Amino acid sequence: MWTAALGAGFVLLWSSGFAGATLGAGSAGAVTLLAWRFAIAAALLLAWRRPKRAWLGSQIVVGLLSQCCYLFGVYEAAALGVAAGTTALVAALQPVVSAVIDRATRRQWIGLCGGLAGVAVVVSGDLSGHLGTPWWAYLLPFGGMLALVAGSLIGRGTKPGIADSLVIQCTTSAVLFTVLAAAIGMLTPPDSGRFWFAIGWVVVLPTFGGYGCYWLLLRRTSLTTVSTLLYLTPPTTMLLAWFMFGQQVTVLGLAGLGICLAAVALVLAPAKLSYPRGMMATCSSPTSSVPPPSSPPRARARPRSRRWAS
């Protein structure tokens, strides 16, 4: 039950990042939003906890891959004109890549293909890009997806606490995006309440909540399991956009949501328990030669004396 609740929270919190990006899109660029997002997140985490130096090397690499490369690929692709639906569809390839690494079963492969089809149905109305979008822009979300998979593989092989991991990863992202924003002249934040509301949204929900649940689930389950839950983020984002911004929910979107739910259930359904044939034959045969469990031996009765026997 705890793992199921954690998975539901992960889907909702991870999807909230796309809503947060929409909140901040009208007031600042993607690099500005990312720089201030991680600068504030890192400041709050460092004020609360000092990570151990033993984990610095590995977690810096994980932060570069799972946060910097992944988010930059998604945001920069959108800035270059790649449609959000196309980005979501490319990101949905992550469970397939993870299944290859984890050697998924045939039933899981069927579910993974079904989930990919469900995501395609959800985003089918948003697969076109802007005219003039360079061809290499479509490689950015693909590279970001591979970076998240690589960061997940490294992250699950290390054993720091979740808090230590988030502190180091967010500090790494803060340094990188701050330097990048300053270099291109986009570090100055806008004087807008909408921007700071978006920053608070993306710091608390997708950064602390989404990435925290991601690493907790990765340690409790497998890479294929966690990646499969990402199939539910496009339809969840669709519902959040309808609730928060009034965006229309189409029949195709609802159909895709149903397909994704069925596919995720198929992948995550527990396998049937199996027992060795010998054990099953022994348990099922009423005439089994295996003796029942013996009761504790009774104390031997003391023989009566011959004097009293007569």
C-alpha cells in the first residue's frame, strides 16, 4: 500500500512540473525559470542539511544527467519549436529503454508497447512543430530521456540518503543553470508575481516532491517499474491543464488515458507464484509418503514394580 501511494504521488508531482512550466512561460524564458528554480531549491536544502562528502562525486554526475541534461533537453526543445506532444512521446520511450536494460518479461513488453500507444493517442493532437524548427532540435528530448535513464542507473547503484542526494543534485543544477543564464543574459528575474508563484510551484512540487518520490521508488522497486509510471504523466498533465488552465480534454485524450492505465496495470501486475514440481506433487497428493510433522515424544511410562504386579 505504501509503494502504491508513493507511485500515485510520484505521477501527480512529476506531472505538476509541466503545469509549472506553463505557469512561468508567459513571464520568463526556460533558462531563467530553471536557474531560479534550482537556486532557491538548493538554498533551502543547504540551509536544512549538509551532505556527506563521500557522496559528492557520484551524486554530482547523477544531478548532471537526471536534472540538468534531462530538463535542458525538454525545455530547449520547446523553445526551438518542438511541440510538447512530440517531447512527451519521445520521453515515453524511457520505459522501453529501461525494459531492455532490466530484461522485461513478455507480458511486460506487451504492456510497454500498449503504454507507448496510449501516450501517442493522448498527444496525437500536439505532434506538429513550428515551421523552421531545426532537425537536430528533435534530438534534444531524446538525449534528455537517455540522460535520465543513465542517471537512474547510476543513482540506484549508490546508497546515500534521499535528502543527501537531493541536496547535491539540486546544488549541481543550480550552479550549472545559473552560470548558463548569466552567460546569455537571462539571469535577472522579471518583476512579476506570476513568475515567483511558478518558481514556488516548481520548487516544492516537482523538485522536492517529484524527484524525491522518483528516487524513493527506484530504491523500493525496479527501473522498469518506475519508468512505466511515466506513461501516466501525459494524461495526468492533460487533466491538470484542464483543471488549472481550462484547456480542452478531447475524446482521444480520454481514450489514451484508458489505454495507459490498462498498460501500466499489465506491466505492474504481480507475477503468479510458482513452486517446484516436486513440492506441488507432494502437497497435492493425498497418499504422499512424506510423513506428517511428528508430535513431541511422550514421556515413557515407568514400569510397575514386580511387588505390586501380583
